[in-house]
Amino acid sequence: VDNAMSSIFIQKEGDNSKPTLSYRWFSRIQAMCSWRVLKVVAAITVASLVLLAYYLYLDKRYIVDEVYEGTKLRELTLKEKVTIRVVAPRNLDDLTKFMLEYSICQPVHEIQIVWLHEQNHPDESHFKYQHTHSKVRFIDTYGFSPYDSLYQDVKADTQSILLVDADVFIPCKDLAFAQSVWRSSQNSLVGAFPRHLQWDKDKASVSGWSTLISQGQYSLMLPAAVLLRSEYLQSMSTSVVASDKWTLPAQFREYVNNNAQCADLALPLWAIAAATHSSQVGKALGFEGKIPTESIKSLGEMKVGAFFPPTTPPPPIWIDLPGLDVVGGVELSAPKAVSGEAKTGAQRGNALAPRKLPLRPEQADKCVTELTRLLELSKSNIPVGVYKSTVASTHWVW
């Protein structure tokens, strides 16, 4: 070994001279880099990476849905916000999960929780989180019928209300988008669970999911997740006075109140009747003129995304409009994705998942036949949405 090089690492054998300057500095560096120091450095590095990942998680969860002007967060106006109304599930943990998802959304002005359980509801402060944007209000309805519980005449500060089931979750960015869609046509129902009415002369029936897909049409939007003007909801309440502009026809109200199982169908049919100026309802509301071209809108018609309907989706159902890259929920085996690559494993939910009515087919048919009769609705005055499909994607178009 060359003597000049060996002086850096070792002393030559038999050499009793003092270590060279290079060797002394190397020894100090070697001492500093002991295993103990290396462990500390490794621990600090791991902790830094964990902290960075946590902040990236917070950034994704709390910031991406917010609206900024420059670098400052802009407060949304009431016109840009929505009130959510949900029936509280029996399990408080399920309600907590629901609140965690929605209360952080900037477009949510208030969450109204319909509490129909015997035990006292938790305090509103229980649902205050670090990044909470929304207010919380409980509506006590213990002892009321299921119909009266949901359609309480509780005023909302916002122009629109989102009726949503406790097991349906909509990402904040898509909720803001849905609200903007609704603002463009405020007589519309904007939702995610369409159905279609079939007619046999004057009798109507609710088609199943497979029929809806095969026929490529829809005409109802179930209130499992539907955005609508607050007057529609308030008018369904039994406490609304007869002189109110949005009061339901008396026979219609009586039928729904005595047949609470029909409420899921009553709301969209009543909204359609109001929006399409059907004769009886049109007179009651002071409407005259031709049938408008909008009364039902699906979120999916506004964004193109892959759509693979499962047959029996387990809760919770997640709604994510942009496409396949969603956050959780329904497992299903999918055909080819937008990219052309086959999806494997847990393929997750989408904007237009099937959802079963809480009625047997014959019950649903009886409800819709009687409700359409009372509202003087027929095949000629219920607008129909058109379902279109391509190889790459499926979407809903008005």
C-alpha cells in the first residue's frame, strides 16, 4: 500500500511516530458516528417522515376543498352553501363517522340531525372538530312518525337542503360541485340514485335497477342523496299552514301521512309536479306555462366517470364523481377501467350506485300509482333523463 494513502487509515507496522493529521480527524469522525448516534439520527429521520405524512394527510383532508383568493381562505356566501338533513342512526359511532366526513366541508353551513330515539341526544359540542366549518342542530322527533320526523318544518338559512342517508358519504369537492349544479337550476332535484317510472295506461310502476340500465332512462331521484330547494322539503311538513304557497294538495298530504312507507317516492314526485306545472299543483302554486326541461338531474351527468354498478352494495356507499380513484366503500368486480387496465381486488363505489327502496315492488307500484294520480301526473308531463354509455365510461345526460 502506498505510504501516503496508508497514513490516512492506519499506521505502518513498527512505526511509533504520532498519527498524522488526517488520521486524527478520521478518528474523530469515526467516534462521532457511533451506533448510538446513528440510532438517534435514524429515529429523527423516521419521526420527520411520519410528521410530513401526517401534514400531507391534513392537507388532503381539510384544505383541498376550500376556496382561496390568493393565499387567503375565502368565506363562502350562503348561496354557495348547503344545509344537510340526516336521520340519526341508532349507533352513535355511525353518527360520529358521518359528522367527521361532512362537518369539515366548507360548503356545509349546517347539519340538521333528526333525532327520533328515546335516549337524549349528545350535545352539539360533541361534534366540534379542529377544522369544523358547519353548525350542528338536533331536531328532536321522538314519538313522531318516520314521515313527520324527516319532514319537520325547520327553517334552513341556505336556499338548498341535502337530504342524505347516514351511510352515504360525498367528498367535499363533489358536494361543492353538486351545489353549483343545483344553483344553475334551482327547481331541480340533483341527486345520485335515479329510478325510472314505467307506465301501463294510467298505472305507474317503479323499474328495477337492471331495467333502468337496459332502457337507458330515469325519471326519479331517490332522497338517499338528493339536493333540493328548501321550500320543497318544508312543504312536506304536516305543520305547514294551508295558505302557504308550497302547501301540498290536501289529499296527497293525507295519503302520504297515512302511508309513511311511500315518503321516499312522494318527495321526488311532488318536486316534479311543482317543477313541471302539472295542472292541480300548478294552480296551487300559481304556475302557468310550458313544462320546463329540467326537474331531475343526476350528479353523474355533469362529470364523466367510470360506472360499474354492483348488484347488492353493502353500506357505506361512497360517492365520488371524478371516476375510479375514490376513497372507500363498495367492493365489486369491475370490467375494464378508463385507463384500459383491468381492476382487481377491492373496486370501490361510484356516483350512481344502485340503492333499494325500502318497499316491496308491489308496494312501490301501489304508492307511485296513487301519488301520481293525486298530483295529476302522467307519462306526458314527467321529464325523462337519458342514460348514455361508452366503452371507456358511463355517465348520465339530461
